[in-house]
Amino acid sequence: MYCEGCKRLYSGGTRCPSCRRPGREPLPEDLVVVCDRPVLFAEMLSDILRSEGIENMKQGILGAGLSSILGMQAEKVSILVPYALLEEAKEIEEAFFAGNFPEEAGKTQTEE
């Protein structure tokens, strides 16, 4: 099930376990959260997804007010992609944070 409010998928029940809104089946164009990461890692992942042709959106979790008080290190960012691209984005996210990159990905032009 998909929650329009949280932009997250969940299983079990007709209501979102976080916000209690009624859920529905996701549509291919629905934006869905891939992951929540600290700002620096979210920026890197967003760039990698775009380089792989997956448009995405970043959404701060704490918001500007709390981030300005607590500092950007405390902020986490949700990365959202269309539901149709969720599986591909998840694979890239898992590979990125596991350090499983193709050897060519990290080479500079002088190394080639």
C-alpha cells in the first residue's frame, strides 16, 4: 500500500502505520521514498541516481527551522523517485552504501 501523505510504501492494513491516513495501491508516477540519509550522503545518492537517468527529489525531514537550530549535521533528507523506478533506485542505493561499484566508476581520466 502507498501513503500519499508520507510518500512511503507499507504492508499490512489499510491505513498508514505512521500517519494513519488511508492507503491505496501505488501508481507508476507516485513519488515514493527510497531512503532517508544524512544530507551529504543524500546529495551524493541524488547525483548518482541522476547520472543513471533516474530523476529524483530531495525532501528535508526536520525542515529549515529545526535544521538551523540543530545544525545541518542533524538533518536527514528523504530521496523520492517515481514508483515505476523504485526497484532500480533501491538497487543503486544498496550498491552505493555497500561500496559495490563497478571499477570504472571511481577512475579518473589519468588512471584510464
